[in-house]
Amino acid sequence: MYVLESEIDGRLYKGQTSNIENRLKEHNSGKTRSTKGFIPWKLVYFEKFITREEAVLREKYFKTGSGREFLKIYINK
């Protein structure tokens, strides 16, 4: 599970993958439609999980109000 920050406007993108390095390259090369307009992206937070289900649940949490607040404090936004 990872969180990216756009260097253009500071917006955050939350997602999950088994390979953060490759996924960040995909975001920065414009292959992801939802992030294409806000390139470049940098990795600001990540967590590792044993199962994909755990990662998906954590990603969903970060998309809630309390999850966004946690990230705001954690990454000093």
C-alpha cells in the first residue's frame, strides 16, 4: 500500500501494488489516467502487508476522513 504526492500541486494518490518501484514509474510515465495530469509524483508513505486483502483494506482506510487526517499529520501536509 502506498501514497504518492504530486510535485505539481501536492495532491495525494493512494494505491496498492506488489512492486512500488515499477508502479511509481508507471505513474510518472503517464500510463495511469487518473494521475497523468499531475506528474511528477514522489513516494511519501508506504506499508507492507502479507495479503492483498490487508493492503486493500488499508488503502480504503486512507481514503476516509480519519485516514486522510493520519496522512496529513504523518507527512506534515
